[in-house]
Amino acid sequence: MTILAKTLAALGVSIALLAPVAHAERLKDLATIAGVRQNQLMGYGIVVGLDGTGDQTTQTPFTVQSIAAMLQQMGVTLPPGTNLQLKNVAAVMVTTSLPAFAQPGQMLDVTVSSMGNAKSLRGGTLLMTPLKGADGAIYGMAQGNILVGGVGAQSPGGGASVVVNHLSVGRISGGATVERAVPTALGEGGQIRLELNSTDFATASRVVEAINNKYGTGIAYALDGRVIRVQAPSASDQRVTFIGQLEDIDVRPSALAAKVIMNARTGSVVMNQAVTLQTCAISHGNLSVAVSADPQVSQPNAMSGGQTAVTNPGSVDIQKAPGKVLMVQGGAALADVVKALNAIGASPQDLLAILQAMKASGALRAELEII
């Protein structure tokens, strides 16, 4: 073997060792079954039994209206002009999610959130609240004692208070009962649809290949880069078994696309392992300009007939930290990028500007997304 061949062989081994290993993942982790989904439910309710921490009714008239309407439905008629002063009542919004295939009688956990100015929901009881879906139909009923994960205390004079965690949101475990099931069209026409969590044509083709290798050619075919149609048994019990086995198939997804996510509000930056750089030079330095005024009083001598004068001489101070120019070699990996940017002392906000400039110059081999 020649020296050149030996060198190329050694280089090939090195590249193979440095290349990231793609691990197979279950199809359950890569895709979902079309139609198998949750549905959000919401309802307006009243919490009673609070220890003087309810809504201030003068500022939340809807709480008084709700109590008056509820009492009227129970046969209690309030005299005209009655001014209710309720301290132990709070208007709340109740939310939960109806899981797929939920049947009437099943119990759901609900979250209760104050929508007025109640100080705390601790110790309160939610009265029977209908939970509606997006179509306006009632799918559940909620009621029960609220558990709040916080605690608060206030001095008798109101001068000092201590609050730990959040007091205006609570939770009721098993606080809702499903009243109506949502019909799910699963396997109609002898077919099911797999929907990948993210659009990727390479991963879609590998999923089709893995399914056809196990069950036979023509069982699965891709409609696009996200949706895959699979032939399924017509009998419901066989279809359930088939879907369970289908979700356990191992598929090796394609490599991640190089991407950089930046949050301009918090200054956080997240990069995946596929991000690389071309050869570039980065300059970084801090420049601060301070403008200030120092009032000075000029007092004339006695009997001179002069007047006291006040002057504001201004001063401008410019400070510049030592700048650095750093050379980043082409093909740098994620670790090299982070190490290089930390070496020049870049803060998160500086890092945003540097990455944007690198993307504009073409040195950053990644998709830049600002959220």
C-alpha cells in the first residue's frame, strides 16, 4: 500500500470516528397517529368558602351577577337593590384537556384560575361547573375542593405580608367527570395516517422503508414529507394490536438540520451539533460614553454688588475596553464555536449581534431563527 493510500485510509478512519452516531428511535417518538389527540375544555365557575380572600365585589361586578343568577336558579329571590358584599367568593376559569378515547364517567384533573382580584383560592370549593369544548357542547362537569400549592400570611394591620408560591391558581385531582365522548375516526377505510413531529422527507422515506420491510411492500407509502398512510386491519382488535406493534418499530431519523435559536428578550442562544462555521474573523470590544453635569455655585465677594451664579459645566467621558480580533477556522464544530465566542468575552446580547453578522456574511452554516 502506498503512503498516499495509507494516509487516506487513516483519514477515513478518523472521519468515521468523529462522525456523530445516529441512534434508532421508536416510531412512537417520531410520529403520532392522526385523530388520536387531546381536546381542550374550559368553563366559568364560582369558588366559595374562602377565608375572606375572595373578590372585591365593588371592582368585580360579574362575581355578584353570577351569585345572584345562581341563587335565582335555586329559588332564592333577592330584594331589589340588594348590595352584596362577598368576601368568601371568587369567579374562576376552569380548564382541562379531554384525552383521546375518553368515555363518560372517567375522571379528569382540572386547573382553577382566579379571574378577578381574589387574594387566594386556598381552602375554597369549586361549585359545579360545566366544561365546554370549542363547539360549545358540554363534555364534562367539574366540582371539588381546591388544592393550592402556596401559602400567604398578612399582619393584622396590613403593614406586612408574606406570600410563598402562587395563590390564585389551584388544582383539583379527579375534579371533573367526562359527560360526553368525542368520536374518533381511527382506521376508517382500512387505513391510518402517521404524522411526523417535524417535516423531513428523509425521515419519512425511512419510516416507509422500515414499515414495508416488516409487513411487506405496499403497506405504507408517504403522501409528503410529514404524512404517511399505512394499510391497517379492518377489525378493531387487530387494528389496535397492529398500531401497538407499529409504534415499536425502530427508525433511524435523518441528521438534524443546522439551526441556531435565539431569544432576543432573554438573550439565550441554543445551537445543535450540526452548526459549523466557515473561516472568519470576529472583532469584539466595548465602548461606553458617559455625559454628566456638575453644578457649581459662584458666590461674589461681600459688598461687591455681584449676584450669585450657578453654572453647569458638562463633562464627557469615553471609555473603551481593549478589543480583540479572533480567527475562527472553517469547519469548526459546536464546541469550537462556543469556546471561541467565550474567549472574546461575548455576553448573550453580544452573541446575538455576532451571530446575526456571521449569518449575513455567510460564515455561519446554519438557519438562524429569532423568537
